[in-house]
Amino acid sequence: MQPGYPQQQPPQIDNNMTMSIVSIFLFWPLAIPAIINASKVNPLLQQGDFAGAQAAAAESKKWSKWALIVGLVWIGLIVVCCLLGGLAGIMGGSTSN
């Protein structure tokens, strides 16, 4: 560092921990790697490994997105199946003698 120049601040990298925690409620098998990678970001930044922190944040974001997508699709399928099953029960249950 040269005298007279302010110390350069390290770049701020979002660790995506919030999205990882939210995704654990939708599809936990894919959310676990997201949380593991999100927890690696801050220690890597403190060590000065900015490329490693960026890679861990990108992996965390990828796994979180997949967990959110799979979880929402799964919930959507459950809702559609329940609605179709309920309609089938209503239609099949209305027989007259």
C-alpha cells in the first residue's frame, strides 16, 4: 500500500444465505449444498480469496435456484392432483338411484 492512498475495500459478495434458508423449506436435498456453499463465502473473503468466494456464492445461488424450482413444481403438482382428485370424487359421487 502506498502512503496517501486509502486502503482498497474488498468487493462485497452476496453469500445467498437467505435464499438458501428459504429453499430448505421447499426442497431440502438441494438446499443443503446451497447452505454449505453460502457458509464458505465469508471465510474465503476474509482470507482474501475473492475468486473462491465468488465461485462459492455462484454455487450457492445455483443450488438455491434449483431447490426453489423443484420445490415449487412439486407443490404445484400436489395442488393439481388434489384438485383433480377432488373433482373426480365430486363427479363420481353424484349418482342417482
